[in-house]
Amino acid sequence: MHEKKITITSEINAHIDYIWQCWTQPEHITKWNFASDDWHCPDASNNLTVGGIYKARMEARNGSFAFDFIAKYDEIIEKKLLRYTIIDDGRNVTTHFIPKSGKIIITTIFDAEKENPEEMQRKGWQAILNNFKKYVESA
């Protein structure tokens, strides 16, 4: 069992329908799902059902490193909550979509992994969420 949980959050100025679409549809996921401009997400698939698989290919643009992020959905409440388990190590991730003053607060809570410092993990996941915000709000 993973003991340490890390929380990231962002306030998105867009309608929940568009936010949900961008968060869950592969043609959008590939445009924002990376922490920095020297990485990209060239491929994604998403079976948005309980027991369904989410997969995103993460690659350094220079080809030096790549991995597949694969998770299985445990709970889905449309436009409100996604909960999944990362296949490789069993860590849990929960993302909440909460309306507030005409905006949506996205909060993700995830189990820390043991290979990297917690602050590095927080910064990486927050950078991806920041990319999501930028992508959605620039549309």
C-alpha cells in the first residue's frame, strides 16, 4: 500500500463539457499530456468505462526515453470524478472536477512512487495539469 499522497490542482476557465472532452478524448490528450516542451504524447487511447484501460505514450522528443502510462478505471462519475489504478505499480489516482464561480477546479490526488523525490513528482504532474489548462483556455 502506498502511504504518501500528492495533490495538485488548477482552476480552469472553461465549461465542464469542453474540459471533460479535452481530458478524456485521445485526440485532445495527445496535445497537452506532457510536462515540458521537450516531451510529447504521440499516441493515446481511452476506454472510458469502469474496468476500461487508459493508455498514453510519453516520449522525449529527441528519442532518448519513452514509456507507456497505462491505467485501469475503478470509478467514473461523468464530469465529476475519475479514479484509476496505474497498471505498472498499483498506485491510485483520483481526479475531481468541481464547479466554482463559473470555473472548474481540477484536483488530482495520487499515490507517490518511491523512485523519485515527492517534490519532483508534484512538479511533473502539476506541469502536465498546467499544460492542460493552457490547452483548454487557448481554444
